[in-house]
Amino acid sequence: MASNGLTTGTRYVRTPTDYNLKQLSLITSMTGTNAIIDLMPFMVEIDLYEDIYSSTISGEVVVQDSLGLISNYRMNGTEFLQVQLQKTSQDNIYISRNYRVYKISKREISDSNNYEVYVLNFCSEEFLLSEQYRISKSAKGKQISEIITDILNTYVLAGKGNKKLYIDSTNGVYDFVLPNKKLFETINWLATYAQPYDPKAVGADMLFYENSSGYHFHSLQTLYNAPIYQTYKFDPKNTNSANMNGLIDIQQQLTNATDFEVIDFFDTMGAISNGTFSNKVMTIDPLLRKFNTTDGVFNYDTYGGVKLNNFPLTNGYQNRLGGTMYSPPQNIPGLEVGALRLAPSNNGDKKNSYVSQNPDSVANDVMIEKYLPNRVAQLALSNYMKIKITIPGDPNLTAGAVVNFNTYGINPVNSKNASNRTPDPLYSGSYLVTAVRHIVKNNGYITVMEMCKDSVGSKQLTSDFNGYSTNNSGAQQLINGVQL
């Protein structure tokens, strides 16, 4: 996790988009001093991308080449790329990594045949190992976190790349036969079963990803509890505001978003269909020939997991039948609410007298009734509201950080007086940074981040509206399809 705030090096920053690219080197298959190419004179742009829903960091280097590097250095997709990026030369190196170049794309030769432009696509070396090998072995009586740690240490040797592992402990002991999947594919498959060990955490929202600090396996609720990295705002009027001495406030510019885009902002139909607010799993035990319809239920009203903000996404509005988004109507029997899924289960096999005579022949409970309904809803909730902002480049910012974001609502009355403006109650609040893209060009450095939240900071969604309003004469008006 990154440390809190943009304090280190701020006093050395002259403009918000300053950067110091200390190293951009390509290690080729040539021998001797010719093996390393300094790409900085040829660089047009560098993109570094990390995402909490992706197992690896990836990126691109756009190169303008007038020396025929591809032919002269026999480039063939086995090269290493070394990147060291700082905000200023006085800072510690925040991004310092070795990557593997796996493809050259978008190769175009100029009309004059004097130079060519192409893209070097790269990723972490561990991802190439993951794609190259599959794993098929048994793991008996292990926590999922132990199995994942073993895969990272034994098969991809993550520690040899000077990468740290941040692995949350998981609940439950499992017997797995790893199903001949690729290495990272296996880890992500295991993550779907994992439940956080922390007794304060609820559900099954574990994610595996890589950022510039190392490999992470965390619960979303663990990430939500992290300290606030920084507070950003989108306020174009204050972009060039000066302090009392008439000087531009660099710290303010570093935390002012230059661009703000809404990607997703609630989808009620989608939420109903995929079980965001209510879902149920019906499990079948093929060994005992029994089914269970009572344990695997998710209800947003009773969900007690950690949230980023204080208030829920939806309200208690009733439909014309008297039900809510997460509960069926009380006076109409036979109706259930939420998406329904069917899954196999081995719950209770070890306790059954017919099959427990040989304990070694019965696998530990996979607890599907607990993890499946929760995971479906928690991952959907975490992406229910998604925005994208652009800020001046910050190599210290990583995917998985928690930030605050403020923007002002559109109000013609208050827009003329800055002192009367209040943050927009829906867009503003705490967000989880799900993806970060560092973009370095010759004329500056910016960071684009995607941010999501599972809750809001305003009470306005939790009113007591009950399906009707009154007209000027005080009579009730029809709102939701029934006369109350």
C-alpha cells in the first residue's frame, strides 16, 4: 500500500506534471556492452497499467526509431525492460521494476523511410510463467491463503523478482485438487472460494492482483479499511488559484482532477438481474441426494459488511406489491426475491453416518452456501458506482488505495458564489481505486484512475417515501401503481 499523501518531493515540484524518468532500458539477447539499449532518446510515450481485477501489471512503450533497433539488436519478444520513474530527482524511486517484452505491435514505417514507430508491449515476468505452465496437484487440509502463497513462492518465484507478497489469511480448511489450470488462473479460481479470516469481515470478496508494491490477495473489506491516501477534487474554477503571496499552490494542483468522467452510476435493472441486492443459491448434494434452499441467501438489508461510506446505495421504497429491492412482499405468499443459482454442495457429508466411516474419503466442506451468494453481491456492489479522473502524475498511487473525491453539484443559484457551493452528495465520497494508468510523455506525466464505491455519504437515499405524494389540495396521488 502506498503511504498517505503527496508529501515527499512536493517542494521540489515546479509544475504538476513534472517527472524524472531515471531509467528506460531494454536488455536484449545480444552479448557484451551491446546488450542494453537506452530507450529514453527514442521514447514517445510510456503507459503503465495496474488493476485489482487483473493478475499482472502491463504496459506499452511507444518508440520512434531511426536506428533500426529491431533488426540490429535481433529483437524477438524475449527482452527485458527496466523502468525507474520518480516524481522528481530528489525523491526515492517509487516505480522501479523489470518487465518482459512479449510483443511488438502497431509498427509503421514513415513515408520517407527514415524512421519507424512501433509499440513494445510488456508485462510482469510472472505472468509469462503463468501462461507457460499449468499446475495439477492435490492440496489437502490447507487454507486457501496457504495454497496461494505456495504457488507464488514455489512456481513463479515471486520473491526472486524482489516483489513482496501481501496475503490475507482465509477462513476454512479445504481439500482441493488443483484442476490443471494456468498458475494465475488457478489462484483466481481458488479466490472464488475464499472467505476472509478476519472475524469482522463478512462474505467472500477476496481478490488477487499485482500493483507496483507487489502481489496482493485481499478482501475488499480489508482494502476499504485502509487509510485515506489522498483527497482529490474536480473544481475547474480553482485549478489556477494562487496563495496569499500570488504563487500557484502546487499541492492544490497536484490534487485537483483535470478530467472527470462517469463510467457507471447505478443500474437498477442490472442489479436486480445479477443479484446485487438479493440473491439465493439452491445447493444439491449428489452424494446424499439432498438439496438446501435455506442457507444460501444474500439480503442487502441485513448485510453487515464494511462499507466505504456511511449510507447504503438504495432505499426502502416499496413497489406496488409492497416489496423492496431486497425483500418480497409480506402479504403475498409464494413470491421470492432475487436471482436464483444452482450449485453442487458437500455440506454435511462428514457428519453423515453412511459416509463418515472413512473420514479420509470425505472432502472438507467447501461452504458454497456461505461464499457464493455473498461473493456475487459483494463484487457487484463494489462496482455499482464507477468514475474515472485524471490527475497530475503520481508514481506513489497504486491500485487498491482508498481516496476521497469531491466535486460540486450543478446548482445555478450557488454556482455564482463559491462559498455557497456544497459537494455533490452522490459523486463525492470515499472510493476504492480499482485501476491506475501512469502515462508519461515528453511534455509531462499524468495518472488516470478508475474508482468505485459501494455506498454513499448522503442520507437522501434513505428517506421515508412510501409510494405516494400529495397534491395541492392534500389528497394522495398515485405514484407506484396502487392507491394507498
